[in-house]
Amino acid sequence: PTARDSEPPSPAPPASAAASQVNSPAPASPPEGPSSPPSPPKASGGQLVPPSSTVLQALLRLEPGGRAELPERLRLRYEVHIAEEGGLGAATQEKPEVAQHHPEAAATTEAACSGGAAAPVLVLLKQLRRMWQDVTVGTSAADEVRWENPRLNRKLKNLLAQPLLTAAVAAPSWVLALPLAYPFLFHRSVREQLLRCTAFGTSHAILWLQRQWIEERYGDRLRRVEGQLEGRMDLTEHIVSDTRVFIGPARSDFVTLPSRDDLLGNAERVVELTHASKAMLEVKFADEGGFGDGVTQSFYTAVASELSAKDLAGSMPLCGPFGLWAEHLPESVVEHRGRIFLHSHRGLFPRPCIPGSPESESVCQRFRFLGRLMAKALRDGFVVPLPLCDYFFAAVLGEDLSLGALPGPGDGLSGEFVGASALFAAELRERTGGLEGEDLVKARREAAERPGWGQDFLGLTQGESKDWSFDQYCKTCCITFCETGLGGTELCEGGSNRAVDIDNLEEFVESAAYWWLREGIQPQVLAFRQGVEDVCASSAIWAFEPDELSALFCGGHVEWSKEQLMRYLRPKGGMEAQDLEMLVDVLDKLAPDRRGQFLEFVTACPRLPPGGLPAAEISISPAQPAGSLPRARTCTKELRLPKYKTCAELEERLIWALDNAEGLYDDDRMIP
């Protein structure tokens, strides 16, 4: 698809004409007497201008959440033209998918994308992309095809370069509609820019643009004066006086927490009080030194840790606090600094609950809190490093979850039988697709009695159960129509008394999928989405793929190579090349959990921000005395590295610092 201007802008009207378009007719002069209070300003048509409107919005006569009625000289018109070949326009009559999160966004998206010759082609592209993803999942070929459209990307970039139109939500309707319905047409960085310019209000859009301008003009100079108090103050004064890049400082809600005790309760109260505020949230702990971005990020990191901790006092300890998450197996936990945390292979997934029950209402309150927390962190430039499953974000985006989202062998969740039986049922359908009648019944019975089902589908490698057939496993383990097959919520009336066998296998899989992937989690998903929308004013937040949304909210996995470390770590202050190479060798050999510890030590977050290692902006500077412990300043993401004689000595001192630096954000408190 390509986009172009359909017609040039109309000439500007005379000033008097423009004024007559904006202002309502002057009322008749009131009779003489006591003066009456002035009436609120009105837009054309006699409609009151909302008090929260910006000057530009008032001039453009915008309604909150509505579409702009621009004067002729400001109106921008665009058309999408498709070059069809081989009758592609008639390939499908399916309507494009429309986001269901913001009603006004859904209407705008459907109006912009479901009409004309372009719609069938866009739907076809979306279907082809899904098929390509299914075929190439887990292979390098998945990234070989580029789906972004260069011309649409350039067009959207040009529009986003007009900050006033974008921040006032006065851009053409396709600017939000197309990325929302077909995000794969636009590069992720362009959609992130759209999010920053439209999702959190005018003040945050201008603040984000201000940061971009400062980075573009002064970024290198700011990094050169890091650690030089006088030089940085002089440069900061110069930036503030530069009207080309600086508009004004951000307003902050400053919160001081007494300690990290009862952190979840305090976090819920803070978010409840501040989620509607447009100010940035800044957190400080009264019993710890330091303040600023590093400490605020440590607050989000600590809350994420609490949300994934084993609930030792609850009735379902392996479901996390408040019973939020699908139950983990006993081996799917890790111990860190004396505490136990849930650690399944696939990530955290909501525990199904009966909709409308007191338990469901309590859990939904926490998911709404989580949505607000993550949206506030994203708005202010932080992440909440909670290892949520990508399937959860797919559900949040309104996608129908596949059977692969069911808990399966190796995931570390209770209910492995459910996923294994879904795989078995799918294989049976493929094997017996051409059979009917007695032949079909016979083939299914033979498959159910074939030995080795435990090893082939459950991944069992020890004990007699690995050689059991499907029938033998179901009878021996008393598998019934319950949540996990072994127990839990009944999937149908009297489900705990109804045994699973080869004849009702399809019904069991269908019932389990409906419970695990729709009915049991839909209230939690809706509560999380509502929490996000409590903070985010635009549906642009949903213009991402599930893995992209996960990276925005929760950060990315810690993956790096020696070449990436050499390229993106920033030495400064006379850091010697030999010392940097020793550090890179040590970091490259660290296990994944140690890499997360290193990131948390330096940046206060154990996950990489959106954009990966380059976006982390970690700097390395020399420190004294030689052989002492490494130190870090999380607010500036700076590692202060003393000189060491060998890599082994550096690794030993670094590991000791990582294991003993919790809550330390002041160099003077670090033990030498």
C-alpha cells in the first residue's frame, strides 16, 4: 500500500474570515444594570469549549475523544491506493479486524479501513502474515520477510514531526486507525513514536518531544560531562535557556515510602491516589539513601518481585500473592536472597476463576492495579519487570488464543495433561482425517491403547508411567472433566465424576480450552486492560504485537554477545581498553540470572528496556582504590569499576557486589 496527498491545501482565508469560523456570533448587548458574570467561551455552533482544552484544540473546535473539524487551511487529506494484480481485491470478503478496546477508536478504525478496494488486500496481507508466522515459528525464516510499507512509514513519520497537530489529536483518522488494525505495516519505532505523541496527553507528548530535541542537540555533550558537577550544571543552564529545545520542566508527584515492608499494599495505595494524575511519579524510600530515576525504577522492580513471590501465608502458595497466577509445579520456583519466586518456563499466566465470584472480583482488583502500574511506568519511561506470558498480552489485544496457550509439558504449570491431551487430539485428527464409521472408531481405539503415550506426549523419562498408553494413564490417574484433569474447577456439571476417555477426548479438550483461555481469564484480562486505559488516553497503546507489548511493559530478555557489549557499553573518564575487555569477557560468560542481577545493579531493572542493550545506555568509568568492590549509580546507569589484575578477580568481586547490594544507592554505603 502507498499513501499520498490527494489534493493541495486550500489557500489561507483572510484573518477576519478565520476569526468568524472560530468564534460564535456576538450576543446582543444586555440591558443596562448590574453586570453579569462572563459566559464560558463557545465554539462555532454554540457548543461550550471544555475547560481542559488546549489553545490549539479550542481553535480547532475539538470535542474530547472526537474528531477534529479543522479550518480549511489546516486540514490534511490522504488516500491509500492499492495496485491490484490477479484479482486480489476479490480474494476475500472478510472485514478487517477492529480493535475493541476504545469504542471511538473501533468506529474510527472500521470507517478508515473497511471501505474501498484497499480493505480486502489489507485483510489478505494480514492472513498471509499469520500463515507465515505459523509455518516459520521458531526458525530464522520468520524474520526474512519484511512486512512494513516504506511509504506509509515515511508518511506517518512526517505527520508525527508536526508536534502540535499530533499532540492535539488533530491528525487524520488513518494515523491511528491503520497502525491499530494493521500494525505490521509500520515499523515498531514509528508506532512507539505514535504512542508517545498521542497516548498520555498533550503535556507528556510535549515533554517526550522535548527529550528528543535535547538528545539530538545536546546528547553527546551531556554524556561527556557526566560526573562533572560544575560542567553539567553549566550545560543544564544553557539547555534551559535554549528555547529551541526546552519548553519547561516536568511536574512530579513525589512519594516517600517508609520502607520496603508491605510494599504491595503501599504500591496499591500510591497507584490508587495517583493514577489519574498527569504528573510523573517519583518514589523515595525513607530508610535508604538516594533518589531520582534509579530509585523510582527500583520501586517498580521491587513491586514486580513481590507480585511473582511465593505466597507463604496464603492457601495457594504456588499461585503467587492473592492467587493471581496459574499454579506452578514445586520444581518451577527459584530461590533468591532467601525468598522463593515463581519461575515457569512460559512466564506468568492468569489463574482461571469463576466469573462473578468473590475470588474473581478480588483478583480483578489486582489486575486493574497492575494495568495502571504498568501504564504509569511506561508513560514515565520505566518498565515493570514482571515475567508475564506473551499469551496473556495476546488475550489483552483481543486475539483468540490457540491450543498452544494451554499449560503443557515443560511449562512448569499444573495442568500439563490438558496441553498434552490437546496435542494428542490434534494428532489423531490428522491421522484419521480420511476415515469414517467403524474404521475411524478402530483407529482411535488403537491410538488410545498404543504404549508410550506418557513419554511421547507428557515427556516422561522415568518410571512406569512413561510406557503407559493414553487409556492406561487416564484410568490409573483418575483423569476427569476438571481444570487440570486431576482436580480443580469442574469443566461441566458433575465433571469430577466423569472420566476422560478416547470417546470424549475432543469434548474434554474443547471444555478445557474454553475454561483456561476464555471464560476463566476474561474478567482478569478486561480488568488489566481497563487499568491501562485508566492512564492511557489513546488506543495507540494497542497498536503492537503481543511480544512487543510485553517488551514495552515488562522489558526484554537479557541477551547479549561479546560484540554487542564492546559496541554499546560506554567507557568514559579515562577507562582503559584492557579493563573494559576484561569486564566484557566476564559479562559474556555470566548465566542468564546473573546477567539480570548485573542489569539490576547498574540500572535498577533486571530486564533490558525496549530497544535492547543500546537503549540501556550503560557507561563504565574507572574507580579507586584498585581491587575494591565495583559500585554503581543507577540514576545515571553508571558502573564504577576499580582496576583488577585478572578476570577471575574481577568476576569474584563483581559477583560479591551483585549478591550484597540490595537497596544500596549511595557509594558511601558500599562496603569496600
